[in-house]
Amino acid sequence: MSPPIMTTRRDFLRSSAATAAAAAFVPAHVLGREGAVAPSEKITFGIIGIGPRCTYDVKAMLPFADVRCVAIADVQESRRAAGKKLVDTHYGNTDCVLYRDFRELLDRRDIDAVLIATGDRWHGAASMLAAKAGKDVYSEKPCGITIATCQELADVMHREKRVFQAGTQRRSVPNFQKAVEWVHTGKLGKLHTMHASVYVPVLENAWLPAQTVPARDVVDWNLWLGPAAWRPYNQAYCEGKWRGQWDFDSGARLLDWGAHTVDLCQWANQSDDTLPIEYEPGEDNIVCRYANGVKLVIDFLAQPFKDRSPQYITRLGTCPVRFIGEEGWVETGDSGEIVANPESLQRELPDASKRVLGLDVTAHARDFFDCIRTRHKTAANPDVMRRSHIACHAAAIAWILKRPLRLDPVKETFIGDADANLLSSRPSRNWAIS
């Protein structure tokens, strides 16, 4: 039997001093001192689908001291490589892990949240899989390619108790907030008409010529298609030519801007818990009406506004909206500028030197990460997304069918129109088997 190890007082003091000295050399950032955030306190997130829009989002998120991007999943090798270069360059290391199949990223228990910025066809399905894997979700818009997808997505987020932020960042941009504030505080009088600008809708489904499918590590065509109907590979799809295609796009492309502008009108009308009940398509717009009598005019971008006043400013950057009340009106857009009447409102305009462009996601992303910590609702939470997106889809379906539609805002189904209800959903391809 070995003799017991004896420790003298001198040995103890020498050991304690060495331990204290070692602790003194632990970098402050590891302990979270001097304003730094300890690694254990950082929110880790992964990226699913990194293209031009995602790159813009990530550049806004990377500077947050309490957030860390640790992984990227994309079906295209070139985009994976570009994303890793962006992230690793920012952090000054080579730690960002790449995946072809985003399900491997979702399997990681050390990832708290995901940024989903695939094409429209994947947003809803990927968001729901992420929620079921225990991740909080920031999803680029449109978040659901059909009415049914938007409904299911909101239900899943609630059931899984996940924080969700739709990428409708204009809710977090000062000029849009000010315009809505004026409506809510009665500065315009009783609201009666709103204008939301959108692209001219399109309905296209012609296939591009078939090309040889690349190796799966170069482009995983099965995963690129995902829930969408199968069609032959063509590289142009991967470079953005999917836009406007019924199989890949949302609501005849009406949601490209409508997910933002109709959403702002929903907010202004205090209708986050309801929907317009009537949708009437016209040559250059779709006129919608709420149960409270307020009219929403969804104006097609390429057309003039028929009922504009002589003072009407048709463009203040992309995604312009206009709110009209009995005593005045306000218009704003992505330039950050606000035009309003009566003139007294001009004295309340935000400082022009502090304008934020409508594309800026910084405040919206900050809201998302703050809500991950507090578990509070985000600015564009699942219920906000659900109603504003469904309103857009309903308007698009009216345009496709070329006839007025009525919608039950509680059941979220069309009244007396079987064709419209059929267009509220679409089959999903079994992409998981390849």
C-alpha cells in the first residue's frame, strides 16, 4: 500500500500562487470582462442557403459581439466556399464548417439558431425542420410558398416554442415606423385607403433546356429542387432564373415586394390578427377591403396610380407605401425619405442625417437575437407573417383566376370558390429520397 501524499504548508502556498498566476493570464474576452462576451454566452447560428441576399444579411449579423456564425449549408459548392471565406475572414480563423445537406447542420446540438435564405420553395420546409430540431429561425421572405405552408409554419413555430423572425425588416426601419405611428396616433385622421407597391405579377412555368447534372458535391440538384416539382437541371436556375417560375416562386411573384408592403399596410391598419375579406383584380392593381371598411390597393410597379393626388410622390425608393386618412396622408419608401400632408407633420420628420435604407436588416436581426435571449415575440413573429403573407397569396390567387374573391379571415379559406381553395396549397415532392 502506498504511503499517503503529504502536503506541507509551503507546498500549498506555492501551488495556490501558481494557480492564481495562471488565472491572471486568462484573456479577458474568455471571462467576458471589459465589455466582451464570454464564448459560453454567445448565440451560435448556422446558415442554410447563402446567396446574394443572405450575404447581405450575414454582413449585418457578423459584427454582433454576442453572436457567432459557426456553420454554412448550401447545395452549391461555389456558394459554400464564398460563404466560408466571408465568415472566416471576419473572425480571422478557419472555423466555419460547411455542409452540402442542411440536415447535418440541424443535427448539431451546439447551434442555437439558423438564418434561412434559400429560394422561396425551401423557406417554409426548412424553417419547420429547423424548429423541430430545436433551433430558433430567422427566415427570409416569402416565408411560405402557399397559404397552407404559411399556416403550417406558424402552427409549428408555436407548437415547438421557437423564436421566429420573418425577414420583413421594414418593420424595424425608422421611416416606416414613423409613418405607421402617425396612422396609429390619428395624425392623418381616420384611415380609409392604403397603397402597397408590388412587381407586376407573372405566371410562368416553361422549362429551360436540360443540361448534364453536375456531381452532387458541386450542385445537389435533388436538394436544390427540394419540395418543388421535379424538372431537368439547368445551371441558370441556380443563378436566379427560378424567379417568376410558378414551381419555385411565391404567389406569381407578388410576394417579392408584397411580403413587405402589404405587411406594412397590415400593421398600419392594426390588422396583424386579421385579413382583408375582399380581393378584386384589375388591370394595374388588386383592390382589397377589410371588414372595417379600409381599402388596400396593391399597385403593380410598372403602372401609374390611377387615383393619386397631384401631390402624390410615386417613388421614394423601392417598396413604397402610402397611407391616406380623412385629414392627411403619408408616403415613404426604401430611400428613408418621408413625404406627408398636412404640412404640420413636416416638423415631426426624423433627422434626415439618420436615415436608414429599407434594405438594412441590422435592427431587425438585433431584435431576433435579443428575443432569443428573452423568448419574447419578434417584430415579425409567426402570426404577423401568417396574416400578411396569406393576404398576399389571396391577392395573387384572385389575379390568377381573374375574378373577385371573398376570404373568411378566421378560417383563412375562400368563400364559395373551390378553385381558389385548391390553389391555397400544392403537392410537395418527396425530396428526402434520392
